[in-house]
Amino acid sequence: MGLGGLLRWLVIGVVVWLLYRMVKRLIVGLNGPQARSNLRPRGGEEVLDVMVQDPQCGTYLPQHEALRAKVEGREVFFCSEACRDAYLRGDKAPQS
């Protein structure tokens, strides 16, 4: 298969993709505006948990899963005991 055959398959792929997009848009349009609203995230949903960042390694995790420690009167959250202990010892965070 030469360059001409590869280009032909590329054009066929683009045409199929465009047809798929047109059919999808047509189907969503026929179902009315309520179908489109299902595709968007709903506002006002309840937040299940707050994400917190481990100051040692920078990892984000849900607050309910984090280990907590009081440091200088404020609550700090950690992803693991190793990060908590390293932070309390004053070890530097690893550079990525």
C-alpha cells in the first residue's frame, strides 16, 4: 500500500467521522433541548467532599481520606503517614 492508498484511508476515516458527528447532532436535535441539558453538568449538586493537597508531596485527595495534623495552630492534611512524618521532621518535598 503506497502513499495514495494511505491517503484514501485517511479521507475515508475523516468522512466517516464527519457523518458520525452529523448523525449524533441530528439525534440530539430531534430529542429536544432536554436531551442537551442531560449532557451538561447540573448546577447546585451537593458537594460530597472537599479536595485537599498534601503539602509534602503535592498530592490531592478527598479530605475524608486524608491524615490530619495540627501544625502551628492550623489543620494540615496528608496522603500518608510517611508524608506526614517527613513534613513534621522538616524534610524537603521531593522535586519533580
